[in-house]
Amino acid sequence: MNNLFGLLDGAANGGSNQPGGGLWIIIIYVAVIVFFMYFFVSRPQKKKEAAQASMLSSLEIGDSVLTTAGFYGVIIDLTDDTVIVEFGNNKNCRIPMQKQAIVQVEKANSEE
């Protein structure tokens, strides 16, 4: 660890330990940090967004859904960006909502 700080100190003092080499070490450290940030933060987030988009595109009438508010319901109508969800046993409780408000889907065919 002292060696690392020595290299960084040398780079800050004009590269007295290695002429012209201190700047490259800092650039390599920054590149490694950016690489790890991409693979451990950005890439999993993109995979999650792709899975969410895939789930929303596979919605069908009759599917049971869970909304972001925590309500369970059944899809009774679909449009491009909205769905009408029926909540509970009362057939009068039908609410239109955006597709993005759906976080989990259970297909109607899986119960058979």
C-alpha cells in the first residue's frame, strides 16, 4: 500500500520516481475504476430494465399483476401504454393505469 501512495505522490510531484510514468499510473487507475463501475452498476441496471420491458410487452388480458402500490389485480383491457386492472372480487373496481406501474406478472395459463 505504501508503494501505491509513493507512486501517486511521485506523480503529484512531477513524476520524480519515474519520469513520465506517474501520469500513466493515474490514468490506469481511473480506467480500472470506470471499468468496475460499468460492470457492477450500469450493466446490471440495463439488464433489469430489459427484463422489465420484456415483461411489460408480454402482458395479456387475464394476467394477474402486482402494481407498484402493492395491489393485486387482473388485466381486463390493454392499450399501447395503459392497462385497465380489476381489483378484488367486486367487478366495479376497475382502474386504468400505466404499464410501468406493473412490477410482477403471473400468467393466466400457469394456473391450468
